[in-house]
Amino acid sequence: MNLLEKTIAAIEPANQELAAQAATQLTNIMEADDNSLGQFRELLLRYIAITNQLNPGLPDKCTVICCGSHGAASEAVSAYPEETTLQMTKSYLIGQGAAANAFAEFSGSELFVADFGIKAENIDIPGLIDCRIGNGTANIAQGPAMSRKQAVQTIEKGIELADKLIAEGFDCLLPGEMGIANTTISAAIVAALCEKAAPEVTGRGTNISNERLANKTRIVEKALSLNQPDKKDGLDVLAKVGGFEFGAIAGLILGFAARHKAVILDGANCAAAALIAQSLAPACVDYLLPSHRGGEPSQGFALEKLGLTPLLHLDLRLGEACGSSILAKELDTMLNLWDVASHLPHDPVEEPFQNAYMPTIAPKITNKTFDFYLSTMQDLDSPAMHACKARIDNLVKPLESLGALEQIAIEIAGITGDELPGCGLDRALICFTGKVTNPLQMQLTAATAQSARADVTIAHVREGLPLTAAFDFGREQGEFLSLSYPLLGLSLAEIDEHAPFGTTADLLHQELLNADGSLKYPADQFLTRAPESAQPFIGAMIGAIIAAAHNSSFIILDDEASEIIARYTELLCPAVRPYILHVQPLLLKANCTLPGGLIAGMGMDIADASLYMLNHMRTFAESKVAIANDGPGADRQQP
């Protein structure tokens, strides 16, 4: 047996016994509210099954960027010239200013870069791992990309690298790739293995023009027709329409799966490589964690065939382990939460919260107070935003390829008045609650706040006072914290501390939204139409949002209850909209109904990721990498 055959033989389905035990324990701890964790519950249980440990520690992560050139690059299917592959490889290891560098730093992952077949002679880059198969693949529009022998070789090189990394102590892989024209290759792989037509799977890749997209689609179509890859044989597909880095990632996946280690998939190219691995060893899918749904249409078909549902929807279009790095941070949060929850009720953690109590006497509040905030709300700093956007457009990546992260960074620049706001901004969480809070809620809030590095204020709302008193209480909390914290999470605990998690959100959803999810009432009516028990909490949340926005904090929302209140606040005061980050379901599709800060904390991680991008990436000029020669990037990027 060769290495590939031995590795495939060693892959077995993940053991679900401990995951089932954890699921039962979670149900007991959460008092049957464990489904309130939504897809995060599945992420946690899937990781427990992968590790076969009931209480796994935080993973030791490695990011591996597999580099290889493609003959199809000569067909003008990308916005960047072929030599960009080598230039970017140098950027990872010499300039260290690419997205892979920034996001590995963000997630606490060690970065490795391997050459599986860059088209160049005498490559001498310090730190580059030599896994070369050949001097780039052949042009799939003219014949097979490689021989079947090379296809086996590239997968085995990936397996060998997996073995080395695992021997060094890494137990969680974040694979990525670099190779101009690789989304053409992934489109062809997915078309072959998922039985789709070229127009269905071919996307814009590096943000190419309509004309180049039409040409790219034609090349994929021609490659499939000419080479006739066998959908039942992953090796045949790899050899005929694949690429060296795709085989390498497939090998890495197989190597990690054989050793019961996790692999967090990134975007379209990783998904295509995973299809090849699945074709060879279907059980390897048990060891895959999907991260995000990107902009390439091929990825959706690949994830469907793999049976994986990603949590993140950030419109990312870059295959340098960006989305997987964010998912890795969310996994750390869930493991921290599980570490706390699994020791309850006998071993609770400290709750280092500030407690604020609404006064018993209602203050005199007039319309002038409200009008003051509305009339003096600051506009975002346009020069800072324009300067920030200009820098982001010229970072060494395809134009707009980091989707929501780019817009978040620009908004933070506008809010702070700093075109380059730094990483690790101070952050706090306000959790509005009643007189008494569910003890389990407080433990979970402590765990998630610790992961998000957020200071927590538990703000106790009193009932039976005028709504103006609740508004003023929330205003005071938002005013005070926004003076010190540029990032401010807003959450709401259950109004009834005995109610199941998600009850308040469900109540507000039923009473304040239409069946299609739109707002049911005009701005001046919704508060009186809200359930009476929720009105003081809504008033306090509105006060906090308006005051925090007024003081230029970036407001990060929590569960659906927070979302609904914020949407109505935006209706009341449109000027607050740019200050608010809607996390779920816009950026996270987790169906999580747990209140108390989990979603807000993860939103803080996403905001932090955007700042790592802004601060740790370098421009084309700084990195000496070629700019786009097609699409909008050709006009806006500067050499």
C-alpha cells in the first residue's frame, strides 16, 4: 500500500459517543434550553466528536497556505497576472503583510507557506516549505492539468505535511491557497463532482469584468468537455481539471482526518479540495468544520454535497484562511462556554461584573432631553472614512474581496475619526435585566464576555416607573460606558428569570414584527404596542443606543430582542444607523436565541478581525505585488 492508500484506510467516522454524552449533559445544565445555542451547539458537539474528548482544550491552530501555478492563468481568467502567485508567496514570508498573515495573527494560529508548484525557477524564499510537484500545472483548456501519478503525488505531499504538523503539536488545520486562476480550477472541480454546468459554478473570483467572466466560463466549459473528468473518481478529476494546491489541501484534510484532528474549511477553493478528499474517503467529512459562505457560486454546491452548513456570511472572496480564522475564534468561545457550563452547578466561575441599579425615583425627563440627542448626533468623519477605504482598496488583495469586514473597518474609522483605528479596542457589554437574573445566564455571560475580552455591566431595570425613567437609566449607562469603550455590546437578559432562553425575543417578534419579519408599527406607536412587561427594558435599550451613538461608540447587537429594539430605534432616530452592527442574522446565521452577550461577543470578534485586516495588511506598493489589470480594481488600485 502506498501512503495515500494507508491514510485512506486509517480514516474512520468520528466517534459520536462522547458528543452524545455532552449533548445530554448540555441539556441537563441548560434546563432543556440547549437548543438556544442554535448552530453553535452543533459546532461544539462536532468538535467534541472530532477530538473524542468530553472537555477538549482550545485547539493548537496552524494556517497552511498551499501555493501553486495554473496553466489556465494564460487564458486571462483572473484580474491579476500569473506572476502574482510568486509575488504573494514572497509577501507571506518576507513582507508578512498579506491577509493570511493578518488573520493568522488575529486567530492565534501559526502560519506556514508551502510551494507545491509555483511557476518559477530557483525559488529562494526564507521559510518556504518545499513540496514541489512541478513547475505549475498544464492549461486545462488544452488538456489534463497533470498526470494521475502527479495527482497521487500532490495528495501524498499534503499527507506528509499533515503528519509533520501534527508531530509538532498542531491539532487544528486552517488550510488556504494561493494560485492565480484557482477559482477557475475550483469551478471545474465542482462542476465535475457535483454535476453542474459551467455557468452555474463560475464566479467573478478576483472581481473580474463581465467580459472576463464570460471568457472564464467558456474556459471552464471547454476544460470539462475536452478532459471529461470522471465524477466517480476524485483522482481523475484532480488530474484532469485540478491544481497542485487542491491536491495538497485534499491530502492535508486526509492526513488530519486519519489522526482525528479538525480542519476548518475556508472558501470556495478549500471546499473544492474537500470534495476531492470526500471522493477518496467519505468519512473525512466528519473532521471538517465549515466557516463561511463566500461569493463564489461553486462553494454553495460543494458545501451542499459535503453536507456542511457554514455559520458566517461575510461575503468574503479571498482564500487565505480569513473566514476560517474567524470561525476558529468562535470555536474558542464555544469551548470556553462549555468549560464553564460543564462544571455547573458545583464549580461556578467568578462573575466580575459591575452592577447598576435604576433609581427608585423617576427623574424629570422632557422632550428636550430626547431632542438634544437627536439634534446633536455627530455625523461620521467622512475624511477618515475615505482615507480608510482608499487604504483598504489598495491592500494586497482583490478589490472588495473581504466583504463585510471592509465596511465594518470603514465605519469604525468614521466613528472614531481615525483612518487607521488600532486593533484590540476597549470593549464593554451592557446586559439589561430585571431585579433578579437567572444564575445560569450570568455564568454563560461571564464565559462569553471573557472570550470577547469585554467588561460587563449588569443594568437592573425597575418596573412600575414611567418609561421616561427607564429611558434615562439606559441613557446614563450608554453615556457613561461610551466615554471609555469604543466598542459597546448591548444585550437583554430574559425579563422573567424563570423563562426559557429566547422567550423575550419570541414575544417581541410576535408582537412587533409582521409575518415577513418587517416592522409592524410606525416609530411613534411601537413602544405602546409592545408587551407591557417589556416596555421598561425597551425604553432602557433605546436610551443606551442613542447615548452610545451620540458619544461615538460602535454598538454591537446581541440576540433578536436587541435586534428588534435597535431596528425600531433606527426608525425613531435614523442618525444612529451607522453606529450599529447587526450581527445575527446578517453576519452570523446561527439561529442562536441565547441572550446575555454571546452574539454580541462574537460580533466584537468580527469587528476585531476587520481591524487586524486594516492594521496588519500591507498595500500593493509596500508589498511589491502587481495590481489588477481587469475589473474595478484596475481603476482603483495603485502600484
